[in-house]
Amino acid sequence: MTDAITRAAEILKDHRASIDRLDAILVYTLAERFKHTQAVGHLKAQHELPPSDPNREARQIERLEGLAKDADLDPEFAKKFLTFIISEVIRHHEHLQK
């Protein structure tokens, strides 16, 4: 291997290690988030509140789009990501109300 290829392989290895650490952070962060949303779901079920709060969801999406812009992340991606998470939360909340 040439020195340039060896150096590129080292840089690639470092990037991949960082990606692996960040993936772990994402998974644990999502797990923590879902612990809180499950608690909210139980509270809503106990008090017969609707599983969905469209006004809050819209505010959260708008807030996340702003955060994404600040972080130089595609706001449309952030919106799709949060929309998916919200749909999962609502699905869990609906299940708790059965």
C-alpha cells in the first residue's frame, strides 16, 4: 500500500469509529425518549386523554426544523425523522388505550 492509501484507510477507520459511537448515542437517546413518551402514554390512558396532540406535534416539528437548520442538517430530513418518531409514539399511545 502506498502512504496515501494507508493514511486514507486510517482516516476511514477513524470516521467509522465515530459513526459507530454516534449510532450508539442515537439508540440510547431514542430509548430514553421512548421511556418518557411511554410514561406520557400511560398518563393519557389513565385520564382518557387523546393519544395524539396535533398542535404539540406541529410545534415540535417546527422546533426540530429550526434546530436542524442551526446544526446544518437538512430540515426536511429532520422533519421526516421526527414525523416517523411521532407516528411510533402515537401508535404506542393508541395501544395503551385499548
